[in-house]
Amino acid sequence: MADAAQCRNKTLVIGLAGATLHLLSPWLAAGALPRLQALEQRGCSGTLYSTIPPVSPVAWSSFCTGVNPAKHGILPRAWQLLAAR
């Protein structure tokens, strides 16, 4: 894996919803994902912790905007219905 100084020039974000490094690591080590393995070896990887609630539209919106769900307003429909009561 490259060091931090080598990772400053270019950024490629690959988001795989639900695919944690814990899940992917054995497949990467076994060579089952050769292209993803090559990207990881030449670049950087890390864990992105989800939002609360950990729902894809909420989490991806927070990732893209850099703000929490209370700021971007994208919440699960059930929460919106409860708030309207």
C-alpha cells in the first residue's frame, strides 16, 4: 500500500454499499478481486463509518455533502412520518 504522501495527487472513490474491508479482505487476499486488489495496493483504503441511521440514501448523501442527516435533510421516510405527528 502506498504511503500518505503518494496519495495526495489523485483521488478515486469507489463506494460499495455494504461491502466492508472485513468482508472484502479475504477475497482480496485470495486474488478473487484482482482489479480492486491492484487499486488497493497502489493507493489507499480505509473505513468509512456510516450515519445514524445506517440507511444507504442517508449515508451516501452525507458522504457527498459532508454534512450530517440533520443538515442535508435526507432521512428515512419512517422518521419523516414520525416527525409529522
